[in-house]
Amino acid sequence: MNNILRNVLDIMRISPVIPVIVIEDPAHAVPLAKALVAGGIRVLEITLRTEYGLAAIRAIAEEVPDAIVGVGTLTLPGEFSAAREAGAVFGVSPGLTGTLIAAAKRSGLPLLPGVMTPTEVMHAHEAGFRQMKLFPAVPAGGIGMLNGISGPLGDVMFCPTGGISQENAPQFLALKNVVCVGGSWLTPKDALQTGDWARITELAVAASALRK
């Protein structure tokens, strides 16, 4: 497990923002990934919120070599091996259960587990995780929560996701226990629907600049 977790930290350090991507048209996957990578955002979380998630991961893994593609919204144990076979190199879950921990170990897929409360952070910590996704970050207490947890659990590093925007991301990234943030603002629906990849690249450039 420790090697897997170190890989997660390495992935988190690559970009200040991990876009949370919902693919509703499989034709969008590759041009979207290319637009994000062109703007300096290489780590991509493709969620399983639609039926096209795995196909999108496979297409990006095959056609966008500079992208580091991961799978999001992992909630079932069978999804781990399916995502890894599709080409995902890391996984993100909205929460954490014993079943998911076992599935992550079996698949070898590095996992960034979601937590919301101090108790959930402690459970994940007890299971060996040192990198976690605070989700949903703003409803969970946001900056105050992260500052509060940094005392008793100072060895845990976070990727806050949920309510994060271009405007408030710098405040989160300034925290000592935040490595990166997750957000959906880099992939607005109207830009996807119209194929405005240049706009998405511009958003990625701005997001890349958040880490000084």
C-alpha cells in the first residue's frame, strides 16, 4: 500500500488543479484532453458518472500520451480493475469503505479516497492513506476544516474538491496540507457542447498559473 500511496502524492504534485470531468459525448474525450494538456493541465480525472467514462479513459490513454488519466467516482470494487484495464493510472473515490480499500489493493490502482469529517480522515489514516480528497470541500468546512485537521493529523495531504473555483483555489493552495485542488470549472458544459477547445485551453493556462 505504501508504494501506491507515494504514487498518488507524485501525481497530485504534477498540476495545481485536477479537473473533474464528466463525459456526456464520447467524441469530446480526446479533443478535451488535448486542450487541457495544451494549457498545462496533464492530470485528468474522468468520472464514471456517465456510461462513457471507461471509453473516454481508454481513448485518452491511447491518443493523448502526455495526459495522466485517472478514474473518478469509484464506488464499486469491480470498477477498479475495469478502469485500470482501460488505461487509468490512478483512482478517486467520493468516500472510502473496507470493500474499496480491498479492491484498490487487489487492482494495484493508486487511490485518492474521499473524506469529509475528522473521523473519516482518521479511518483512512488508520488504513494507511496519507493523501485524501476532502469532499465536498466547501460544505465540509473548507479552509477552516483543513486548518483544523492539520494539527492532529499533520501528515495528511489533501486535494479539496467540491465548491472550488478559479477565484477561491489560491486560498486552498496556500494551505500547508493542500497539494492540489479538484474542480469542474475547467470544463464548462457550454464549451464542451460547442467544441470551444480554445476556451478550455485558456482556462487550463489560468489554472496552471495558480501554483507559483
